Amino acid sequence: MFKKLIAVSTLMAAFSASAVEVGVVGGGTTGSNDGGLAGVTVGQKFGNFGVTAGYAQAWLAQGDQNRYTLVASYDLYKGDKFIVAPKIGYAYLNQTANSTSAGLVGLGVEIPMNAKLALTVDYAYQFAQDSQQNTNVITGGVKYKF
């Protein structure tokens, strides 16, 4: 009975410490497929760890693209003025002519404005099955924590 109480207490503490985050982002890509993008994100924090799902519409040199992403992060540095987090993830890139998958590695900086609102700046290198989709992705945005 005591072990069950500890397990339930641990789970409740983990979920009460987590926060759902909703954001909007804009930015662009550099490389052989330059262009801009705009989208939305939904994330969940578990202590220093975070998971974020995103959708963005990209207007690229090779045509419009729907970008679906799933990214994991770890808050490596938490200061009073900003948070730095390395990130790793997956992207599904869907264009009219073709679709491909890509890996993402990068770094994000979060600048808290208050307890609920933060500005974000992210850089990711995207490496895809189709080498024409290998690119740098730079975004900036705003997120709100519930």
C-alpha cells in the first residue's frame, strides 16, 4: 500500500509541475530551398524536459510546403533572463509533388516576459531523405503557458 501511495504521489507531482504551452512562430529557411514559414506549436513541459508538436506553412523556392514537427528539448541553462535548450526532433514535409521525412537538431532560447508569456528564438538544422530539403530553419515566436 505504501509503495502505491508513493507512486501515485510521484505521478501527481510530475503532472502538477508540468505546463501546457501554445505558441505562434514565424521564420525562414536558408539553403537550396529558401523561403519563409509561419505556424503554431503545442508543447508540454516535464521539469527540464519538453515535447513540442508543430505545424507550419512554408513558402519555399520549390513550392509551398506543409511542415509537421515533433521536437524534444532539455533546458540546459535556466537563468533569470533566458533559458537555453538543445533540441532534437522529426519533421514530415509535405509538398504537392512529393513528401519526405527529416531529422532536426538545434538550439532554442526562451526569454520569459512574465510567468505565462515568453518570446522564443530557435535554430535547427534539417537533414532530409531528399538532400534538396537539407536546410537551416530559423524561427522566432511567442508562447503562452497554461
